[in-house]
Amino acid sequence: MPAFICRYSVVVVLSVLAACGEVDMSCEAAGDVTPLCGVQMPEDLEVMPNDGGLLIGEYGDGGQLPGALVWYQPGPRAEFIQLVTSSDITVGKNGDTWGEENCPLPDQLSPHGIHLSSRGDSLQLLVVNHSSKEHVLFYEVQAAENTETAPTLAWRGCVAFPPTAVLNDVVALPDGGFAVTNMYQRENQILAQIKSSLGLNDGHVWRWVPGSGLKVMANSAAKMPNGIEVSEDGESIWVNNYIEQELRQYDVATEEVMTRIKVANIDNSAWLDDGRLLLASHLSPLTMSPCFGLTKGSCGSGYELVAVDTKSGATEVIFRAEQGGPFGPATVAVPYQGKFYAGSFSGDRLAEITLY
Ligand SMILES: [Ca+2]
């Protein structure tokens, strides 16, 4: 999420604040959008296999607040169920680590991007976490025997990052490691955000390989790398460069840029069943000041869901929400049981979106 833009605007462009919308505290459906209230800043979502519900990473405004890993199964009895909280981050720990040996534990759970994938016969959830250090956390996901019961998560270790890191989103790679976006270099935060917006503080993509550790991927420098996805064969990654307004594909082995596709203000992404990549795109970042740190209601900032044919580069806006209403801006949307479910870095609700 584009933390720098609104903070920058607060500091520099006071007039923008007048254009920012009201916070909508209602939880009533509006048109094709039904808000599902009772969750904290659900910045990223993953779909469990076999109709097993949605996994949610509750954001905490970049580590300002703790958040939880949460499960949600839509339906008449739906509720948000916390699977892991700060009080028990290492739930289910049994010595079988998928991360670094002797990884220093985070002092709070405050998630950002998450990624669910197969790991042999297991299911692995990766979690970007903000605490006094930046981490990527590993959990093993055990599905319940029926779709109305929450899965369980078990701690499988972590990887800790240098003090300059400010992470956003992560994907698993076939070698048991991962690629994770680093938005910019941590220094004085406001200064870093202003420098990032001026192109003076590049982020990049980290790769972690079991047994050989962290490295910065070549050619990945960008002003604010945000969401990331991985191709089905695991050989390439798709990185959303928010400020350049560009989706980039990198070859994981050679680290060369393979493809560039223009899409405005892109946050997270998810694969659609038809093979296209669905991007959450913000319509107007300069009106998002009321959204930051908002724990109740919705700032209603506008967004588009953009489906990208990654082979042809063709883009299609499949849903657009103007400013206002009970949800927004989306940072992610996933298809599930014939509908779309969107999350946001702001507010206390998901959106259930019905497309006809
Ligand atoms: Ca993101």
C-alpha cells in the first residue's frame, strides 16, 4: 500500500485534505458490494483449496498495531475467526523449521502480504510481518475435515531482515524459499517516503534461498515494489511497481526483466481461474489520507479490479468503485465460489462483490 503518498500529502499538500472523503461507518450493502464487517485492515487474502474459506492477513498500519491471521468462510453463519495472534505467534511449534536456523522471533504479529501454496504434501502460508524487525513467517496450514470449521496453523519458523528493510508482499518459490518486495530503505520514515516519491529511495525484491540466505534480485530496483505473484511453474514472478505504474515479470533464475505492462497504482494481485492476473488498482492515491490507520468504518476510496492477460498484455477493468460507499480502496481481490472478495489496508471490513 502506498504509505508515502498520503503522509506526504499531509505534510506538503494540505489542500488535498479538503478533497478527502468522509468515513462511512455503516455496514450496509450498496449495489454489487456487500461489506463484511468485523475484521482489522484485511490487506491481503488467500483462498483455501476445496472451498475451505479465505485466509486473511490483518494489517496493523505498518506495525503500528498488532494484527491477526484470520479465517473467514462466507455464508449465513460467517464470522471472522482468529487463527494466530501476537499472544501465541509460535503456535504448534515442533522444531521442524522451514526458515532460518536461530531466526530471532518477532515481538508482535502485525501482518502485511500473505501467500498460500503447496509444499510437498503440506500447505504453506508465508506472512510478511512488521515488528521491531521485519520478518517473513512460515506457517503450516492444516485444513479442517469440513468446510465450516477453521483450519489450524502451525509455526514453521521465520527469516529476519536487515534494519533498513520495509517489506510488503511475498510469494513462495519451488526451492522452499521465497521472493518478497521491499518498498524502500528504512530511514527517517517520512523522509524515506518523500525520497521514495521523488525517485531517490528505491526499493527492490529480496530472494531467500534455503541454505544460502538473502540476496537482492538484480534488475528489481523500483520506487515502491508492492504486490507480488508467482507463475504456476514457479519460474517467474510478477511484481507490482506502484509508482512506475508498471507490472513487471522477472525470470527467477536469470533475474532478467521479461515483461512490462502498464497498470496504474497497483497494490496486490491474485490469479484468476482463467489464467489472468487480477490487480487491485487505486483510482486516486492523493485522496487516501483518511484511509491510513483507520480501524473502524470505511474511507471509501475508489479502486478498480484489473484483469491482465499476462501473455498478450491486454487489460480489462472487471469492476470499478468510485469514491464513497461502504468499502475501499481494495488492496486485493480474489475469486471464490462465484463471487469476488476484496480486502483493504484500511477499515474493518471485506467486500463481497457480485459481478453479473
Ligand atoms: Ca500490498
